[in-house]
Amino acid sequence: MNRKWTETVIEAAIRLSGFLLIAFVFLIFLFLLKDSLSLFRVYPFFDFIAGTKWLPISEPPSFGIVPLVMGSFMVTAGAIAICVPIGVAAALYIAEIAPGFLKTILKSLIEVLASIPSVVLGFIGIVWLGPFVKNLFHLRTGMCGLTGVFLLAFMALPTIITISEDALASVPRMYKEAAYGLGATKWQALWRIVLPAASSGIMAAIMLGIGRVIGETMVVMMVTGNAPVIPTSLLQPLRTLTATIAGEMGEAVSGSDHYYALFAVGLVLFIITFILNFTAERFLRRTRR
Amino acid sequence: MNGAKLREKIAFTVLGFVTLLVILPILLILYYVISRGWGAMSWEFLTQNPRNGMKEGGIFPALVGTILLVIGTMAFSLPLGILSAIYLVEYARDNLFTRMIKLSVVNLSGIPSIVYGLFGFTVFVVFLHFGASILAGSLTLAIMSLPVIITSTKEALEAVPMSYREISLSLGATRWQTIRYCVLPYAIPGILTGTVLSLSRAAGETAPILFTVAAFYLPHLPRSVFDQVMALPYHLYVISTQVPNVPEKFSFGTGLVLIALVCLMNVVSIVLRAHFRKKKQW
Amino acid sequence: MVEQDAIIKTLDLNCFYDELQVLRNINLEIYRNEILGIIGPANSGKTTFLRALNRLNSLNINYRQQGVIRFEGQDATQIPDSVLRRKIGIIFAMPQVLPITIYENVAYGPRVHGVKDGQRIDALVMESLQKAYLWDEVKDRLQTSATKLSGGQQQRLCIARTLAVEPDVILYDEPCSGLDPISTARVEDAMQQLSQQYTQILVTNNTKQAARVSHRTAFFLMGELVEVDNTQVLYTNPSDKRTDDYLTGKFG
């Protein structure tokens, strides 16, 4: 009887924790939604989503997120443009070309990179990369979009490399051997057969990489200069969605429109990453099949 | 050498060069932080409070704060993560509930850390009246750590041979007894590795603790879980952006301690994995 | 020799994996303390039948079953999994030991059934190992890992492990398929001795083994029970031509 009781309690706990996971996602969404709706009751939704000015403390305030979305979009596009080709190339090298011992070393180094806290990279951006960019392009300040782009590209590399490498490694050997059988060189087999076969895993890697970059907070807050204006060039200071929340939450008065506007920004971020992850999962499932 | 061979040679060289381009900055950053931060390392730096507007003294409260947060995070995320993974591997049937859980794990893993910070603030700090506290910060970090713990626990459970479960069940053991005595003992190494890894990430996070626990300057240790604490990543953020004229070696020193802490945890997880793998008998 | 009293009885048992039917209308009685051999070519449903009896099939989420299984006259669905599986033990095709000591392998069953008294467990371990003809070979190294035993020893350890939970019925799923002839003979000896006390069902690909060991033999073909009879009768004078064809090696 005692045994049955333990069993019942444990199984209930196990089911409960599964239920809690679902609850967390719903709660995160609901709490963001609840506070966002408090903004939209007094501030038109359209002005929020299409407004071109983010001036939370002027009178009257203006909560247009276009400058922030553009800021996020520009650094993300820049970072992805750099890190996707580099990441996929490195994944190819690690998965298919590097000899065993080198492979282990390279993979451990990538793990080290993945574990460096973002605030440390942000700090490096301030003391080293920022001044470097400033001197290189003769700018007034090195705290600009481009500095963020470099660091974000660097940070997204582990995500892109690890997932692409998995995708490359899971391409059946037979494919390559068939290509060799037809007289292809190793490179031709990689380029024409293995890479296309791994394409949906690589797509997933790119999606998750984008999610990683869009969601990154500390680095962009520390190095991109935080000017909430619509950026026209990566050499200007700009401001992302994440940095806005992190930078202004401390000053926003609890229950003010500004406070709720920051939750609305959080909701936008939540929806963007939700879609990215959902799509990535679709791609990944296709690879597994 | 014919054209195809030559092209192969060029392609491989380029790929190798690009990989070097990825690796070199990692080594460079490590070297840079270590060489500049080394000068700050001393017993005093690790065990004293910051003084004189954080321009002197040490990082003791931040170090303790981060360690407390890691422990708090583990206390919540470990049981919840392991139980959820057990559900997914050992109990789940292919139904709506299971698919929702899987989808939730995927989405939790993608939510930006700052959004966790917002959520933790509005739910734990404000709604549940925990205030900015170790409790609120740990809960926030715990939810954020769940996906990694669940994924690695799932892999570890799936790696235990099906036959162990069959043996146990065929002897009349209940499902939970089977999991407790014939599955978990063999999955522990994988679970530990994943857990330590996710905790090392939690230790380095700044955004989720910004509004839920981190104190700008608090030169004494917390008395309860409802107190605020300083934390290493936030401290580094503060002294490198918010406080002027902090000696550079202090910032580098703090960064070095943070990296060392995270790497130490990673090494622990690697050692654990190797240790258990040696003992593994199947 | 064999009491004509059915301990297990199946009535129109049908088993499916998804849409694939692997057993059709199996009506079979298993008598107390007999050794029933089940022979038939691969994929004839023998193993599924065996695993239906102690409900291990239900671990596969695609599995479905219709019909009735009676155990000791009672509808088996009324008996909880853990009770039923304790009463009906199984020995798998490949020796499956847990990577723990010999002693702990045998003690595992009694422990999960709540036996805490150390002396009682000691006694159960010894008794079970003796019944499985393994005691003399392992009594000096009970605390060494079970994985260090030979294949034949491991299989007898599995038998001992099953005996330790005091079952009424023991199922064997091709228990000697991975063993050499000498180890096989040892396992068969153990089975002969056990038939005084236990009902045993032996699924085997090896028709000679069924002929040596079993009292009655059933012939399964493509999910159907073709016939079941005393072993001697079935082997010398089968009533169905398909049985004859199989036994004389025309197929399978």
C-alpha cells in the first residue's frame, strides 16, 4: 500500500512539472500581454507599432518602436551576414576536414566561446573593439552599430557552428560514398552533395542564430551607443529592442505609460523569437526525418 | 594536378583559414582578459568589500551573490527539469499534452534573457511581492535554465538501454521503482553534465537579474532569501559603464573571475562526465 | 505428469501493432507445472504471445490487444501490472543482466517488493541461485559484477533473478539463442528441475530444443496457432500438414 502511495505522489509530481512548463510559457505571454494592454488602452496600438519616434520622457511622450525595430534589424542583419558564411564554413571544416585531435580542440574552444558571459564580451567591446572601430573608420565614437555587429556575429557563432555541424554529421555516409564512386573529389562531394543534404539543418542553425542575436541584451546595450533614432548607417549609434528594456526599466515609474510600453516591447520580442524558434524546430524535424 | 584537385585544395585552405578566424579571437580575448586581469588577483580582491565608490577593495559580495544565485537556481530548476524530462521520456504518450510540453521547451529556450528579466520582475518581484531578492532572481534564472537541463536529461535518459526497464518491470517493479533504481542511476552523469553547463550559463547572465535581484552596491552579505545581492556579471557591467574612473585592472579582474568561475564549472562537468564514463559498464 | 488444470487461458486473443495484426484468435490453455514449447518460423507471433501474457507488450505505444487472458481463472486485466508480472516472470532472448553485482541482480526483485530483512534476502538469493544451478559457480564472488559472468551463467542468473520474486509461471523467449551447446544444456537442465514447481513456457526457434524439453508443443505460423499437442504426438504424427512441413524443414 505504501508503495502505491509513493507511486501516486511521484507520478503526480512528474505530471505537474510537465504542466508547469506549459504554464510558464503561457504565463510569460499573459503577463507581457496584460501589461502591454495597459499601454494600448491609453496609447494607440498603431502609433506604437508604426511610430517613428521613441521619446518616452518628453511631454507628451511618444512610444513608436520603429527606431528600435530598425536598430535590432540592422545589427541582426549585419551580424547574420557575417556569421552565417563564417559559421557554416567553420562547421564544414570541423565536421568533414579537421583530423580527430584538432576536431576535439576546435569543438572545446567553441564551447569556451559559448560560455563566455555576454557582459564580458560587452566589456571587451568597450575597451578594445570600440576604439578599434573608431580609429578604423575615423568616427566620433566607436560605440556604434558596427561594433555591436562584430560582437554579435562572434557570439552567434557557437550556435551556428554546433547546429550546422550536427546537421552535416548526420548526412548519411552513403551519399558521399556514392559521389566518390562517381569520381568526385572530396570537395565536390561536400559542396554538391553533403551541404545541400544538410541544408534544412543549416536553415535551423541560421534561425536559432537570428534568435540569439535579436535576444542579446548586454552587448548591444554596452557598445551600440543607445541612440533611439532610426539608423541610416551601421556607423551611427543605434538602439535595439532589448537594450531599450534593459536601459529604461530601472528609470520607468511603476505603472506609468513608459513602464507598460517597455512590456509591450518585451511582447514584440517574445513574438519574434517564438516565430523564429517554431520555424527552426520545423526545419530541425525535417532533418531528423 | 588537375582542376578539380586544385579547386579542392583551394577550398580546404579557405575553410581552414576561416576556422582560424573563428578560433583566433577566442584565444585573443582569453589572453587579453587574463593578462590584464591577473594584476588585480589577490586574496584581498576576492575577500574584501568594494571601497571608495568601487575604485578600491574587492569583489567579495558580488562573488558570494553569484554563488548564492547559482545555488538558488539549482534548487528550483534541477527537480523541475529532471521531473519534466522523466515525464517526456518515461511517461509521455503522443498526445496534445506531450506536444505542448515539447513546444514549450523549444520556446523557453528561445526567449531572450531580458524578457525573462521582465517576466521575473512583473511576476516574482511585483505580483508575488518577493521584492528584488535572491528568491526572485533565482526563480527567474531557474526558468531560463530549464530547457538546457531538460534537453540534456532527456538525452541521458534515452541513452539508458531499454532492456534495463524491461528487466525491472518484468520482475514486477512499478514504473517509478524502475525509473528510480534502473534508469536514473545510469543517467546521472549526463544529467549532471547538462545541469552544471546550464548553471554556468546562469552564473554569467546579466539581463535576467537586472531588475529581479542585482544590487548596484551592497557591501554586506544577505541575511535571507528576500535580500538583494550583488552579482559578478552585473558588477562588471556597473564598473565598466556606470562608474567613472574605476581602474582598468579591476574591471579586467572581475571579468577574469567571472570567466574563471564559468570555466571552472565547465571543467567540473567535463570531469564528472569522464569519471562516470569510466565507471560505466554497459 | 501434467495436471490438466489450466493456469493461463487465452480466449480469442488478437494482437496488433498499429494496423498490423500479428496474432489472430489465439485460444490456448497452459496447464499448471507443464513446460509448453512454442515453435514456429520467425515473425509468427511467438514472442508477441509471450509478452502479451505478462503485458510487456504494452510498453510499445503502438500495441493494441483484443480478447481475454485468464490467469488462475481471473480476467488478467483485473490484476495490476506489478502483481501480474511478479507472478509471470520472463527470461529474455539475450542474457540481460543489470550492471550491478550478482547478489544485487537477484536481490533486486525482492527489494522492490518490499522485502527489507537482510537475512531473508540472503536466503532468497542463495535459494534462487541454487535452483538455477548457478550457486556453486558464483557463491564465492557474489559481490562481483554480473557483467563479468559468461553468457550461459548470465542467462541462469536471469532465471535466478526471476525465481527470487517467487513466480508461478516463467516465460522463456528463445533463452538459448545466444548460447553455446554446453551452456544451453545447463539451462535446459535447470528448466527440467524447475518443472516440479513452476509452469514454464518456452518460445524457441530450435525445434529440437522444444522436443527435448517441453511436455506439450504449440506450433505458431503467421500469427495463427496451427496446432498444439503432446510433444511426442506433434513431432511424430502432426495433424496439420503445415506442421509436418515445418518440422521436416520444408520451410522456416
